[in-house]
Amino acid sequence: MKKYIVLGLSLMICSLSFAQKKEVKTAEKAIKSNNFADAKVALQSAEALMSAMDDKTKAKFYFLKGQAFYANGAGNDSDIAEALNSFKILKDVEDKSGRMIYTTQANDIKLTMSNAFIKKASDAYEKKNYAVSAVNFERAYRVSTLDTLYLYNSASVAVLGKDYDVALKIYDELMAMGYTGISVEYFATEVETGEEQSFPNLSLRDISVKAGTHEKSRNIKTDSKAGEIAKNIALIYIEQGENDKAIEAIENAKVLSPNDFNLLVSEANIRYKIGDKDKYKVLITKALEINPNNVDLLFNLGVVAADEDDFETAKKYYNMAIETDPTYTKAKMNMAALILDQEQGIIEEMNELGSSAADDKRYDELKNNRQQLYMDAIPYLTAILDIDSNNMGAAKTLMNIYSAIDDMPNYKAMKAKVEELENQN
């Protein structure tokens, strides 16, 4: 009796094995004919018989499933995810069995997939279709998890598309893996043309140098992206009204890059956004110790001081920005505005004066002070127009100043300039 039972089980296993192999074979033929729908049906039937598959058949099953769901790029979002997962399981199966039969073929398909995803992502980005771009950059990463830059790109594009939940999910993944984005770029100068060229890796660059086609090799270490990631995470949390989480994101990033210049600036900007101007000034001052000639930071400190009605400090930082970069028109414009803002106080005092001799004398003093403000602002505004002849703000302000000081020749010239700029628009 026992022999019959064993024989019965043996017959059943053989029958199952035959059935699943038949379904796998059917799927394979359907894929070769680009009939991916029929392939999916056959694979679904085969999957129900998975318990009878040996490792070789399992590997082939997942190889075919990946192809069927990818459908030469025609699969929808869930199909693509299923295809990628199938290729991942295929690799796990063959790694475990030690027999790499289908993984190499799958890798060739994955390379095609990756290139297609990158092209779709780039094309969608150019069209400002950020949702599609983000999805395809992430897909490119899932195909090859060594290419972490694609995952970073996916999050950045999701931010542009205001898809904050997707961006946060990816940023969390990047932070968990300790991603900084720091890499080394390899350069050498082509002897024949004298032009510097970049190389994808050190080996190719060194081979070219040894061959004598290139010289003057150099390496450049890229900046950390930890600061930008932390900033974006924090800004998302602020957008969602979760300021505590925003600060926590910054603090977590500091663990990875405690002396990161960009991270300092990012934290400063977050502090400013939530109204903590004192902390903002401390952080920007620390950042300037690292990069003392950063004109934007000098300018920003001037803006903060001006907001706090600290005229002298604002003036100091605006002048420092101008000295650092004489073409920095924003500092010149703000300096002119800072000077002219004092006019209001003078006008108010003039309006409060009576008709006594002392009041008349004070009125004349204030009038002269007001005139001097105009004269002090003029050099900054004319310097702006020397750098940017189409600056409407500077032109209009100068026109009004010349009118106020009765300088009719300059007033007419500037009035004509303003009209010219208005006609251009």
C-alpha cells in the first residue's frame, strides 16, 4: 500500500512539473512574438505551480516575468515596478543557486530599461512634466541602485512639482543610506586640441594619459548635497506647518556633514523663514568665516539689519558686498533705498514745525539734509545703470530724484530713458 502512495505522489509531482514547464514555455513563445498579454496569462498559471519548480525553472520564470511586464517599455507604472521586482528576485534565486544563467541577459535588458527611463525623465523635465520625470529617475535608480544620483534627481524634481510626499519619502531613503552626493570627477587635457576633457572614471583617464593623447590630469571633488537635501526636507516640513521636524532634519544632516558650508547656509535660511533672525545672523556669520567673500551672504546680513532699522550695520554689509563685487547691483540698489528711506523721518519732522524763526531755521536744515540724501543716493543708482542699462527701478528712482532737486537736464534725460524702457516692454 505504501508503494502505491509514494508512486501516486511521484506521479502528481511530475504532472505539476510538466504543467508549469509547459506554461513557462508558452510564456516564452508569447514574449518572442511580443504578445505580452498572453505571456502574463501563462506566467500567472505557472506561478500557481511555483512549489514544483526547481531553481533553474524559477530563474527562467522570473526572467520571463520581468520581460512580460516591462513589455519593451509599454508597461504601466505598476507593470514596470513588477518587472523590476522580478529581475531582482531572479538575481536572488541565481545568487543562491550559484548558477548565473539568466541574470546576464536580464542585465542587458535592465541597461536598456535604464537608458529609456533616463531619456523619459530628461524629456519630461524639459517639458516641466515633473511628476513623470521624478517617476522615471526613480526607476533608473531601481534598475541600478549604485546610481544614487538618479534617486537624488527624482527627489529634486518631485520638489519642483510640489509632490512633497514623494520627495520626502525619497529624501528619507537617501538620508538613511548616508547619501552626500560627494564624488570625484576626472579631467585631463587633450594634447592635440589643448581642451580639457572629463572622463567617466579614473582608469580611462589614466589610460589616455599613459597613451600620450592627454596630459595635465587633475581630480575635482564635488560638493556635498547634504545641505541641499536637509534644506529641501526642512522647507517641505515648513510648508506643512511642522517647524520642529524642519529643524530636526537640519540637525540630522549635521551629523553627516558638521562643517558643511551649504548646510550652514541652509539652516540659516530655515531659521530666517521661521522668524529666528538672531540664529540666522549667527549661522551666516559662521558661514562667512568659511567663505568670507560670499557676496550673497554679506548682502543678506545687510537686508536683515535693514529690516531691524539698524542703518549703520546694514550700510556696512552692503558696502562690504559692493567692495567684494563692484558689479553686484542688488547691494547698490538696496544701499540707495536705505539712504532714501531716511527721507520719511525728515518729511515728518518738517510737517510738524511751526512758523517761528527757530522752526524756519530747522526747516532749512532739514531741507538741506533731504537734498543731501538725494545726492548720496545718486552715485549708487547711476552705477547700477552703468552695469545694467535696462534696470527700470534705478532709472525711475533717478528720474524722481532729479525732479525733486530741480535738475531738469538730467530729469529729461532720465525721463526719456524710462519711456524707452517702458516701450521695450
